Amino acid sequence: DTGVSQDPRHKITKRGQNVTFRCDPISEHNRLYWYRQTLGQGPEFLTYFQNEAQLEKSRLLSDRFSAERPKGSFSTLEIQRTEQGDSAMYLCASSSPEGVRAFFGQGTRLTVV
Amino acid sequence: EDQVTQSPEALRLQEGESSSLNCSYTVSGLRGLFWYRQDPGKGPEFLFTLYSAGEEKEKERLKATLTKKESFLHITAPKPEDSATYLCAVQARGGAQKLVFGQGTRLTINP
């Protein structure tokens, strides 16, 4: 069990640029989640994959956000035309088919300047 | 809509001073209530899952309890290394089974 891995750990970008984050879940986990966490708040759900299918998206996920999970393995989260309000920690979590316990990665800290 | 409220927002204790953190929730069919610990700049680390009212779980100096409306995280004789933000989350039955988090309680244990 190598845990959930996220890359990069930190990203600083200029407003208007596109950014992409990667998440590698625990290998036998078929469920994958993306959350966003701002300072002093708990994580907020963004989107959910079961295998390669994206089954649920939050209203928080605007048209500038897109997520993929090709072949049901790693996942990417892309933000187009970044805005200062996108600055946050982006967390990835995975869980087994039973979905009982989610394991989180260390997150990607995005700063938009 | 599922909702979680944690109190207090921040708590300072002296080493050895026991206390409790509160998590009040509303959810359309509880599948599980989760407690996580989060250190600054890191992802949440799983502590406990509780499934039904009356259930209790313990780990070292921590004990989590659950009623139909709230959960408590009791910390007994805390040490400075217990300083962290403690997050409570609920998971509803069906659908994505996503976690709905509270805003967390920032706990500081002074030596």
C-alpha cells in the first residue's frame, strides 16, 4: 500500500493560465474523488469516478474545470483560465468498491497570482 | 442537504487537560460518520468510522462516540503531538457516497 500520490505538491501560476494536476490512487481502489479545500475550511466535494466513469460533479465545478480518469487508473484535474479564487488545496482520495473508508493524498496547493 | 457543523472552531489546552470536540450533523440516511486528523499542509488522515447511534471507537488518547444528531471526539490527557485540525464528515447512503465535511476544529496542546 503506497498510498494516494498527487503531483505536483505545489503550483504557482499566473491568472489566465491553464494548470493540470495528477492523482494516482491506491492500486486496487476503483473509486476516486477530487475535493477542494480553502484555508480554515473543510474539504468540499468536486467530482467522483467509479473506474473510468465520471458519475457525479458538484455545482462547484464550473465549465473551466475538467477531470478525467482514462482506463480507470490515474486521474487528472485541469483548470482552464485560472482565477485568483481558484487558489486552494486540491485533494484526491480513493476508496475500495465498498466505499467505506477514503484515503487522501497530500494534496496540490495551487496559488494563482 | 447534508450538513456538518463542528465546534469549537479552535481550542487551546494544556498538556494533560482532557476535553471534547463536537460534530453536529444532518444527513439523508447516514451510511457512516468519519473523523480525520489533518496536519498543516497535508492531506486528511483517517481516524475512525462510526455507523450507528451508540457506537464508540478508541485509538490511543482519542475516543469517538455517535448519537443520532451528533458525534463527539474525546481527547484524554493530550500531548503536544495531538495538535492538529480534526475534521468530521458524513457519508450518505447511495449515490457517490461522497464525504460532506465540517469546517474542522483546530486543536493546540501547549506543553
